[in-house]
Amino acid sequence: MAREERKEQLLSEIKDCYLYIADRTGTLWENNEPTASCCHGFASVAAVWLKEIFA
């Protein structure tokens, strides 16, 4: 999406997916509830997307 100049949509989708958990825990993980493994590696793709948006 970032390469197709759909950066606003990408940012909106990142917020929809990750903002809830980031606000509550200060970090990101692969599940929207703190009942799973809460592995941070699965959510690291958000950093790559943010780099594409703001680069």
C-alpha cells in the first residue's frame, strides 16, 4: 500500500490492528488479547510499514 501511495489507508489499518494493544501494554504483539503468547516478533511488521509511510 505504501508503494501505491495508499499511506493513509495503511496507517489507518495499523491503528485499527495495533493501537488498542499498544495503548494498554506499551508494546505490540500478535494477538488483540493478552491471553496468547504475546510474541512481539509477529507484530514487528508494523515497524516496517511505519518506515514505509514516514520515509
